[in-house]
Amino acid sequence: MQTFDFSHLTDTAIRETLQAIRCSLSCDEARQLQQEILKREPTIAELILFGIEGSEHCSYKSSRSYLKQFITDGEDVIIGAKEDAGIIRVARDASGKGYAIVVSHESHNHPSQVVPYEGAATGVGGNVRDVCCMGAKVVALTDDLRFGNLNNPHNIWLLNQVVSGIAGYGNPIGVPNIGGGIQFDEGYDGNCLVTVVTLGAIEEDGIIHSYAPPQADGYKLILVGKPTDSSGFGGASFASFQLEQSKREENKGAVQEPNAFLGRHIIKASTELFALLKERGELQSVAFKDLGAGGIACASVELAESGGYGAVVDIDAVHVSDSAIPDYVILCAETQERYMWVAPDRLVDTVLNHYNVTYALPQVSYGAQARVIGHITHDTRYRVVSKGETIVDAPAVCVTRGFSYQRPLGNLNIRQPEPVLAHQDPLENWLNILADVNIADKSCIYEQYDKQVQGISVLEPGAADSGLICPFEDIDYPKEIRLLGISLSTDQNPRYNKIDPYQGAANAVIESYCNTIAIGATPIALSDCLCYGNPEKPEQMTQFAEGARGIADVCKQLSIPVIAGNVSLYNESERQSIPPSPMVCVIGKISDYRKAIGSSFTAVGSSILMIGERKDELGGSIYYHIHGYLGNKLPKPDVHMLKRFAPLISSWIEDQAVLSCHDISDGGAAVALAEMAITSNIGCDVRIDSDAAIEQILFSESVGFFLEVPENHAHRLIEEAQAASVYCRLVGNTSAEQQIRIQHLSCPIEKARRAWQDGLRSIIS
């Protein structure tokens, strides 16, 4: 058995050795592993394992201390950001029994840049497995995507492949895609972002944990799923270094290969097993975890260590696709469609027979099966044996803890002067903004997704500011919770984050919050994927630190717990780092999904109210963007005003005093009104009383809302808003004329529709 002695080697020699075995440890980490952790020469399996568990992707070694700022608990938080997925209670039935939503939020950026279809599909697959392994029924997913400039044909190809990959996995497994977002910016040339959110529904007494239960000494480790192959080997490490074009072909092997149909079959089998174990009162006797980063190694050591145990894994017991695969690859490969159970002896045959016989895994997919591959031990060491030799032997806690860094911070020198634009034609600007790929109709993307499978979708993408489902409508649930609606909204604006990473992150939370309350839902939890550049560069580490602080501060002010997410660093190609990208998702709930409202006008003759003043806040706006500027004056929303407005609009929508609502964000008031008119084919006539310049009135992205209300309700709502110190004005009405009028401008709906509908579709189709 080969071991490695780094004690007398130079950094260059150590680096060459580690690169030769595809180990992601640094020179100092390799020395620390030998001298301080193991106190002996490490094996190749130990080097690979510690390289994976000690990577940024798994151990959060640069980001861990900053995440402690987040509120991760609350009255209804059942599991915060500490297991495979977060869980928040959303209802109780008449007997007091709790019902919850499970949330997982992950990124799959590097794999999608290198092998876009498989990278995106496996991102969805892993995210879905995170939710399933908590014992939940997977009920919805969404994606939030970022790509480079579409003047580059390669970026168009990436986009089409990624969207096909998401559809190619999400559609066959039968999960509706209910929302999402997409933006384009030259900062993502060379490094796209693919983030996925998955929701599950679960009864509180049906939760399964991802740690070995009490008195688990001797419990068996059962591997379920595809035979292990070499696909995805080194994936976690690959995600923890910047992308290099010269290594593109080499890195393709780090991307897993999906099998959506097998994935669906195992989800179905596992769901039935959950019910069986619950019926027998055995849910607290087991643990369950999906195999993601680090494969068998990371799943087994995390299941053991998080319960206070150690484990022994027998590589020879693992079912593999090829007997020639090296043992350290079998241990750490990230082969898809796999799970691991911890179960007592009395349940082992039940689990094996359920998958192998009842659900016939070997007949469904060649080589797939469930097998015992090891056991839990009380001595807290993690051991792996292969062909009679011990190839890993280390304290389990040292494996899972990885390494820790307090990276140096730098200065942010990104502020730009506010541009002074020559006189522009406002109508021409309006149409150009509607046609911009960041504003234009996205139906050419989401029409590829199955949005109605399961029959629980209430508000689909494009119909409202948030997606909405009714996950408990089935007759199997108590009558008193069947009308509960769950919403999901994502956001992040790269232009804002280029100007100010703190305010940009804060605004991402606020925008998702606004989207949630716009349909009548109450925000209850947040998840995030914090996507940033190289943490070894002080300026980029500062961008991350400021982004984390921005999210933490706003979540505290809005009383929203962070219950799920991940950190993705090293999003950097040889050309550049990505813009700071805190990808945020807010989950909301509404007591009666039938009362939720969309963002399209509904009737002629309604009054239009505007919440929020139009301000000189064009920094990072689409208006500046189409003229080649970034600017400086970012929107800085009044968080306390929004917190006062949220219950107000919720009560109005509950009383059916609001017919439609659209938040004012990208593109400003002119775009919000145009979208409300285009999607309904109802015109409007709006006059905003303001001393601001016409460009600021039309295109400033200051936070606010347009509300369509019955004429006889307008005066009362204005009075109630003003009593709550919320800026609210009557600004116009809907009209039978096919015109969108704002200030002195008038644009035919059809002309605006053509610009909006063709802007993106004409480029990518």
C-alpha cells in the first residue's frame, strides 16, 4: 500500500505529487495532514478523502466564520442549515400535528460550464435527493441561472444545453418547475451559474435525519443505487478551484452522469419505504443520506460523525461497474442516483428486500442494487478497508471538520461616477429596455419545463412575481390545511453587486421578499447559494464577506431565518472572476392559495396605486446598462417600510381588495406597467406626480409596487397605507384602449409586446 512522505519535500515537489494523484490539498494542508492529524505518512485514499472533505465545497473553510452571522432558527424552524436540507413548519392540523416544507438550495456551476447538459441535470438530481432523503415528498423545484453575453455563440449553446439538462431531469422525475430567474452579464463569460431550489412536503413526525441515531453501534451502512463508477471523481475538488480552459477535457471526468428514470424509481421506492418504517414506528431507528460530493466516503463519515460515532467501510462489498476501478476512486467517486442508510440488524433485510426484490433494482437498471458495505462503530474513528488492508484510518471528526482559514480582506475599488447621459428619446429607451435580454419575455426558457405535473401548481412562471403551489391539497391531508399555498421566489442582480456587494446582497433578499408579498404570501424562510470568486484574493474575499453581512443584516431586520443553502467559491476563469452573486430564494405561505393574485391587469376601469417613491437610484439599472454604464446610486430600500407594508397588502389581498400586483424592480416603473399590460392585453393611463427627471420616473429601480384595485377601494387603501407610514398614491387607471400611457409617453400594447416577446427568443431560438 503506497504512502506519501511530505516531511522533507519542497513545495514544488509536494505540489507535483498532489497534482499527479488529482488531490486538491495545498502543500501546507498535506503537511498538516501528515504531521498533526494522522501523525504518519498518509495513503492515497486519505489524501483524496481529506482533499474532498477539506475543500471549500465541503468544509466551507474560508466562509464558515461568516455564515455564523445568519439567523438559522426560529419558532417554526425544525431543522436549520445543518443537515442535507432545511425544514420549516408551515401548518398544524386540528389535533396539533405539524406539517412542514423541506428546502434544499445548491449550485452546480463548474460542472455546467464544462459539460452543461449533464452538469445541470446532475445539479437537479442532487438537489432532489437532498430533499427526498429527509423523508419528504418532492413537490417543486426552480432554477436561477446566470450566463455571459449572448453575443458569444458559446454562451447561447451553454444556455440551451443547461435548460435542456434541467428539463431532461426535472420533467422525467415528475416535479413541477414553478419559478426561477435568469440574467445575462459579461461577467459570467467563462463561468456560468446554475443554482437549483427544491421543495418537499412532509408531516413533522415523518422526518428522517442524516445522522446515526442513539445506540447505533454496530448498525449497518447500506448503499442503494447505481453501481459505483468513476464518473464525478474529484467533483468537489474541481468545484473548489478556478476554471482553466487548458484542463477542460480533463475536468469533464469530474462531472457526474445522470439517470433521471432510475432516479425517479429510487425516489418512489424510498418514499414507500419511509411509509413502511413509519408504520412500524422505526423512523427514529434509522438515518438516510444521499451520496453527493465525495460519494461513499463523505456520506458514510458524515452519517457516523454527526451522530458521535465512527464507521468501517469495506470497499470490496461495494457494487461497481468495473472491477478495475481503484479503491480510492470507488470510495470517493460521485456516481449519481445513490443513497446510504444506517439501519439496525433487525431492519437490514427489510431494506435490502424492499429495493432489490419489491422494487427490483437489479432488473430496472444494470448493476443497481442495495448492499451492506460497512457498519457504525462506537470508537469515533473512520476506517476504510480494501482487500484486507486499511486504506483510511483517521478520527471521524478530523475528516468532516476539514481545514479552516481566516483569509485576508482587501479594498473594494469598484465605484464609478454617475454618468451624465445626453438627451435620449424616452420612448426609444423604453422599447430598447423591454427588448433587453434581462427584461424580455422568458417563456422560451420555462416553456421547456413541466409546470403542471402533480397538479399542484397555482401560479406558474410568468403569471406572477412568485411561483405558488398547494402541496397539501390531496385528500390524504386534513381538510383544514388543504388550502395552504407555498410560494417561492429567487433573485440576484449582478450589476448591483458590482457596485456594492453589501447593498447588492441586501437588495437580493429584499427583491425576493417583495416578490413574495406581491402575490399575498407571507415570507417565512430564506435559502441562498453564495457564488463568489477566488477567496485567496483579498478583494474577492471581501466581496463574499460583505455579501454575507448584507444578507444577515436584512434577514435580521425582516425576521427571516436562513434554513438552507451553500457556498460556491472559485467561480473564476482565466479571464476574470464572476460578479459577486448571492443567489437568494425566499419561501412564503398563504393560508388560502385561491386568493393569491398575479401580476397581470384583470379589468378595465380599475384604479392603479403606486407604493414607493421614484428616486434618483439608476445605479445598476437596465437603463444605464443599455447605454454601457454602471453608475453608482443603487436602490437603497426602506426595509422598515417594507416590513410595515407586508401585513397590510396581505390583509388587502385576503379581503380581495387588490386585483393584481407587480413589484417595481428591473427596468423600473415603465417596465412594470408594460408587463402588466402586455400579459393582460389591457391598457393603462398613469401619471406619477414627481419632481424627478423623466428617466428617473420611468426607469429608476427604486423598490415599490403597482397595485390594481377596484375603484371603490382606492381611497380606503391609500388612507390605511398612509396610516402605516407607507408611501401610497393613486397614479392612474386601467383602460380599454390598447395603449400603455405613462407621463407624456404612449406606446401601443402590440408594439411593446413585440419588443418584449422577441428580445430573447430571437437570439436563442
